[in-house]
Amino acid sequence: MSERNQYIEKAKAKIDQWNAEIDKMKAQVDEAEADAKIEAQKQLDAARAQRDEAEAKLKELREAGDDAWDDMKAGFDKAWDSISGAFDSAMARFK
């Protein structure tokens, strides 16, 4: 498997992990009291937005031509760090 494919698969696996965490969060939101539910829903929405952004960036990376790969990878790394931090922050506030 090429470095590019390994990189993309690693990012996809992380997004899959986030999806599982979002599903757990959704179950907790469904069980929460009214006031807690509002705040929990905000955190769930924030986590989903970060996940969606990560999926969009991953799609751009997949579609990049070979000659643009290095530039795209550098941009993806920077965006990924930001998105990952925001997702982790949303999850931490939820717990």
C-alpha cells in the first residue's frame, strides 16, 4: 500500500472512531433532562460539524492529483490538527 493510501486510511479510521463517539453522545443526549439536553445537543452538533469538515478535507485529499499530493498533504495536516483539537474539545465539554 502506498504512503498516500496509508495516510488516507489512517484519517478514515479516525473519522470512523469519531462517528462511534458521536453515536454514543447521541444516546446520552436522548436520555438527558431538558436543560442538559440543550447543552448536550450543542456539543453533539459541534462534534458533527468537526467530523463533517474532516470528511470534506479527506475527500479533497483523495481527489488530489499526484503532483498536488505533497501540497495537499501539508494543508490537510494543518487542517486536521485544528479539526481534531476542536472535536476533542467538544467531546471533553460533553463528558
